[in-house]
Amino acid sequence: MRAGQLVGARILVAVSGGADSVALLRGLVFLADRLDLSCQAAHVNHHLRGEDSDADADWVAEFAQQCGVEFHLRSVDLRDAIDAGQSIEEAARNARYELLAEIARSSKCPVVAVAHTADDQTETILHHLIRGTGLAGLSGMPKSRPLSDGVRLSRPLLGIRRSQIEDWLSELGQSFRIDASNEDRGFTRNRIRHDLLPLLEQQFNPAFREVLASLSEQAGETAAFLRRQAEELADRAVQSATLETLRIDCLALQAADTVLIRETLRVVWNRAGWPLKRMGFREWQRLAGLVADGTAVNLPGQIDARRRGSLLVLSRPASDI
């Protein structure tokens, strides 16, 4: 943890009750006086495991009281999100972050701390590789990122192994909750954790996690450099950007390499708040190709992209906004 980034902060700690989040809250409370921290705790009950979910919420409430911090409990119904096509994991994550941001704003906590570890980072990168990814996916989870207006998400434990955390809690005699769903091989992440990672370490490279961490760091540095270049180029190239239409000056982009053009288009897309989910490498490559040549391409979500003189114009149907 980089203590300097947290000095004097008001922090909302997301606590599931598992070992990692329990260690995070205990660690921050321990450092509170030294770093002039003010901590609060929050728990989101997804009601996915019946009585066990309710028992987790009760346990975390008591744990927060023992730590002497203010506690916030929220419940969420995921049925609508799942019916709309989201996976259980995706729906739970999105709802959790939305509620944490809401609590942080109302509690005047500009930092939300979550307990992702080095093991979570490894699993995330492998998950991205399996599904298909670029430099950003190889970078894994950032140590810090904006969560909502005025609120940042922080991952203070991202460089610490889960085994180290459990050893520390054992030394303290600190109990924690065990989520049986973490053993369910029906979830891709669990198969990565329990099957794929041990196989890679045992049969290919015992230092696989360290190798992947090094690759992730290099990818992150490269992606950050590319993003800075793209941000500057986007400032010059964008004529207008709304939820319905993007107009981009192709002349400002034509001298750039294709990789920078793709990243610039992604920056413009993000700034306008357009959905990224269905845009993969092939779609970005086709779109970048219009900058140099071509007339039109159709993109996922009924997005129309076409050249109009020196402008690249992208349009979304109003029904998708």
C-alpha cells in the first residue's frame, strides 16, 4: 500500500466479510492515527446465497462495530439486471460499485477502498486473455481509478498475495467469513483460480504469477503512454461529440500509426459515453481503416460509421441511448 496516497483521507472500505476485506479494514484502522485516516465500512447484500448472505451482513456489521467504524448496509435485487442479459457476476459487480459510490458521496468519503489482491490481479489478467484482450486487458486492474464524480476507487492490497493476508489474520486471531460459492466451478474465475493457475504453476512455470505480474506492469506502462498520446490527438481531431453523433477530422489522424488511431477513436468513444461492450479489436480496426480509406462500416449496436469528405461521422440510433 502506498501510504502517501491515503494520508488524511476519508475512506469508505468495502467489506464482504472475506479474509481480504477483513484484513483491509483492520489494516486501515491500525494505520488510522499514523496516517490521519477516517474510515467507514460498507457491505452490499446481493441476496444470492439466501440465509448465508444475511449472515454475512450481520457478521460484517458486528465486525465494523468492533473496529469502531461507522457501518453502512445496502441490499440489492439483481433480477432485472440478470433478465436484461448480464451475468450474475457482472450484475453483482455493477450494482456493488454503484451503491458504494452512492454511500461514499452521501458520507463525504472521496475514496472507496476495495480488497483486490495480487491473486485477484493474476486471475483477472488470465480471464481477459481467455476472452480476448488488448494492452488494457493485459494491464489488469489499476491501483486507483475514478468511480464516480468526486469519488476514486483504490486497491491498497493489489501487490499482496492472498496467502500473506491469511497468515496475518491467523497471527491476529482474526476470523472471517468463507463464501462457499468461491468453490463453484460454474464460474470462470473459480476455474481459473482452482484449476488453470495451479496447472500452469505445477507443469509449466512455478514463477508464473511473477512472470504475469511483470508482463502486466509493462503492458500498463505502454498502455498509459499510448493513452496520453491518444488524448492529445483526440483534442485536435474531434469536431463534435454527443450521445448520438461523433464527428472526427480524419486529416488530423492520417499521419498517425494505426495503433494510435485506434486508441484515439477509443478515447473519443469513451469521452462521449458510448457503450464499449460489443467493440472488439476487429471493430476498432475496421473503424480506423475509414480514416485512411473506405466509405462506411456497420458496427455493433446499429452504429453507422461513414466518411463524409474529411470527416468521419458515427451515428447511434436514439433507441439505444
